Amino acid sequence: MHSLHEKVAVVTGGACGIGASVVKEFVKEGAKVTILDINEQSGKQIEDELSVKYGERVQFFLCDVTDEEQLMNAFDEVTARWGDLDLVVNNAGIADESFPMYKKQIALNFTTVITSTLRAMEVMRKDKEGKGGTIINVSSILGLMRVSPGPFVYGAIKNALVHFGSTIGMEAYYSRTNVRVITICFGLTQTSIIQNTKSFDEQINTDAEKILRDILVRSPGQTTDIAAKGVAESYKNGTSGSTWLVNNGVISDITSSVVKAYHVMSEHVIARR
């Protein structure tokens, strides 16, 4: 089991929602955390709030993570401040795939996650003077299932993150880097992203509003605190390349199901002999 005590962590999108709860959970368990976010007011508020209770174990760094230069500078600031880096949680994201925003969604939800993962890997990997570490990438239940009509681009991105984590985290590569890559998929969670989900198709937006109202009547969704505990649990017990699910308040390692799904799909690709 891995411990968060005295670990140096970065959480993107850590100023609100699930990210803020992850920051609080990590600090409570003894980690030192840097928040990367564009929401300066909320980020500073969390920094001040946690500093009163836990001392100088939290820093907020104003950063647009889609700007590669800003992101690289942020990593440099983290190592300069704490002298180390042990854990990166790539959490920042939006669910707006309207015509004006779908490229921004791809940049934030996918490209930035890849860039941050590769940069963190370079800093932490044992075959390049690092000591190893962990990267946790945030996906969604929409990366595990087909929904139509629905957030097509968002689901495709989240599915891609499951594949990315389950392959770059495999033993063949992990044995060289000693950097675990873990993917965590959240079910319906009480965050503002629910109300801010948008499609390029207005009919889908209209239908989604009705569906969402019906869903929220039956279940308000899990809390961000439960989601954060899932992140902590995946850090403590997850193997590299593993996929975790936090849905309806239940935290599960679903790696075996993901591996089985790939075996089923690859049956038609790899010739039998």
C-alpha cells in the first residue's frame, strides 16, 4: 500500500469541484499539494483555508494548463518549492462540445492530460534520475459505455484516456520508469459540470436537460468527497495501468473488466493459429 504522507502532489483543476475535494483529502492525509487552476479566487480561498488548519502544505498556482509554457513553468515551480514531485492528478476538464468550444474541450480534457502526463513522467521516472511516482488521470463512466445521443466528443476523450492509461501503465513500460499511471472514472457527481454540459446539436441539449432532470430526481449523484476518496484509494492500492470506478458512492478496481474488454475486441485483430 502507498501512503500519501509527505508526498508532493499536483492537482490540475483543483480550485473547485472534485479537484478541490481531492486537494483537501490529500492534505488531510499528510501530502503537500499544489493547485493548478485558472480560478484564482477559489484557488486562493482553498489555499488560505487549508493553510490555517494544516500549515504551509498547500500552494495555489495560477495556471492555464492548456498553455504548455505555463504548465511547464508550473512543474518547475513545484519542484523548486517542494524539492520533489511524487504525484500528479490530471483532473481539469469541461463538458462543453458546442461549436465554439469543442476544440477547447479537446485541448483541456485530452491534449493537456497527455502533455502533463509526459512531463510528470520525465520528472519522476527512475531511468532519468527520478525516483518514481504516480500519475492519476480522470476519466468518466462515459469512457466505459456508449451513449447516444449524448456528449460524443467528451465520451470519446474519456475513452481515449482509459486506453492511454491502461497501456502506458503496463508492466513493460512501468518496469523502466517506476511511474504508475492510473485511470479513474467517475459516475454522476455533484459538480457544476452537470449543468454546464453542452452539445453542438441544440436538440441534444434540449433532450439532455429533460433526461438530467429525471435522473437527478431519482439520484442527486455522489458527493465530490466520495470521488476524492476514490482518488486516494486508487493511489494507495492501484497498480500501474489499473482502471478504477467511483459510481453511486462505490469505489471499485475494474481493471479486470477493462482487460477482458480488450481481449474480446482483439480477438478479431490478432489471427488465431
